[in-house]
Amino acid sequence: MLAARKNSTMTNNHTNHRTQPSGPPLIQCRRLTKTYKKGDNTITPLQELDLDVPAGDFLALMGPSGSGKTTLLNLIAGIDRPSGGQLIIGGTDISTLSRSKLADWRSVNVGYVFQLYNLVPVLTAYENVELPLLLHSMSAKDRHEKVQTAMQLVGIADRHDHYPRQLSGGQEQRVAIARAIVTDPTIIVGDEPTGDLDQESAQAIMDLMVRLCEDLGKTLIIVTHDAKSAAYAKRTLHLEKGRLVEAELLATRHAPLVPQEA
Ligand SMILES: Nc1ncnc2c1ncn2[C@@H]1O[C@H](COP(=O)(O)OP(=O)(O)OP(=O)(O)O)[C@@H](O)[C@H]1O
Ligand SMILES: [Mg+2]
């Protein structure tokens, strides 16, 4: 599918999610709760959170440090499991899956882009991108084609043999994105994917994210502290203390202290 969709990239045939047939949202969080127990203390990073994410959405999550952004991302990505509530993705309540079934589900459905420095240093760019495919049974030829396609899509095909230390931060992040899309997952999540990049590289990475959404029809959720990066998304939601904050409430809080003249 990745290769087939790539043609639409080349013809610049943008897919608009608003024209897609409406159905249930791809991701449905219902009273989603996460708690951690530390001795006598219970920490609740997510409290009965309700969230719908339609297929083809590009959602930016913002909020103060400790507000539960990574926790939410990790639940949606199937890296961690909820303590309560439902998390229905593509019709499957992934909160009911066993750890091993969840790992299988994740390897097919989700690509994860971390902040930076999560490439394996002793592997080349090509080998890093190839890594997730080793979990799937396929011929060496198919694997090679998929790695080539993913690296071409992110514009890093000329860096096959480079090790991460031989790449710039922006190039490393392109390799990380190629690795996230190489299995052709439906959902791509990024935890501060531009957090360590200069502005120009961050913009290039966000442009690439937009293309993954618009051209390849991926559903993206990224966490960012940077309003400029969030502006690339179709919508932004704010978390505070494990709950989503209504946009109106934020607008009131950010209202000018001195009343504007009519
Ligand atoms: N494994 C864990 N065990 C105990 N507490 C945890 C664990 N993971 C996260 N927490 C707590 O949950 C809360 C939310 O953490 P989370 O990492 O989701 O925040 P965040 O919004 O991503 O913050 P930041 O912007 O700093 O990355 C924090 O109080 C954190 O200490
Ligand atoms: Mg975080």
C-alpha cells in the first residue's frame, strides 16, 4: 500500500479527510484512565479521558510538563496499557489484549517517532529502517523494496550506509520517520519529534508529517511544546493534569488583561 500510495505523493493528489466516508472514529478513548502506584501513593496521569480521533486526522497534543501527554500517546500506541476505561482502535478494544497480542497489534498498526537519539548507533540508517520489518515474515527482496520506498519518501535514500553519528539531527529524524512508516502502519505517533531540532529542520520534519497525513492518509498524533510545530496539525488539544482542557477555557485564560476597545 505504501508503494501504491506513493504515486499519489508524486502526482500531488492530496487526500482530504473531510471527503472520506464517515464512520466511527479510528481511535475512541472512553473514560481512559492510567494510574501508577508508588508505595502508598497513587499517581493518576490520565483521568477518565474521552477523545475521538477520526481516520486521517493530524492531532497535536500540548500541555504542561507532567500533564499526561506521553502517557496518552503510549496508551494509543499500545506501548502501555490503561488502568481503566476503553481504548477502541479500528474496532478493537486494545485495552483487553494480552501483552503479547498488544505487541503484535502495535507492530502492524503503529509507527512511533521519539524525540531524537533513538536510532541504534551500531546500525546504518538502512539497517535502522529495516529493523521493524524483521518482526514480520517476508522475503529479503520485499524487505529491501519497503526500506527503499520508506527512505525515498522521507528524502534520505542517499544516506543508506551512514551511521546515526554521521547524520545531522534533521536527517536522524528522517531516518526515524522512515522506520516508523516502513511497515505501513495506519497510525503514526510522535513524542516531541521536533523537540531537539533547529527551526528550519523542525519545519522540514513537520512538512513531512503533513505529507504523511495528506498524501498517504496516515492518522498522526504528535506531542509538542512548540506552537509553531502544532500549527502544522489539523487541530490541537491541550492536556492539563490528565484531562483535556476545553478550547474556550484556554481562550478565556489567554484573554488580554486589559479589555480591548470596541
Ligand atoms: N512509569 C511511571 N511510574 C510512575 N509515574 C509515572 C510513570 N510514567 C509517568 N508517570 C507520571 O505521570 C505523570 C504524567 O507523565 P507524562 O510523562 O505523561 O507527562 P508529559 O505530559 O509527557 O510531560 P513532559 O512534557 O515533561 O514530557 C507525571 O506525573 C509522571 O511523573
Ligand atoms: Mg512527555
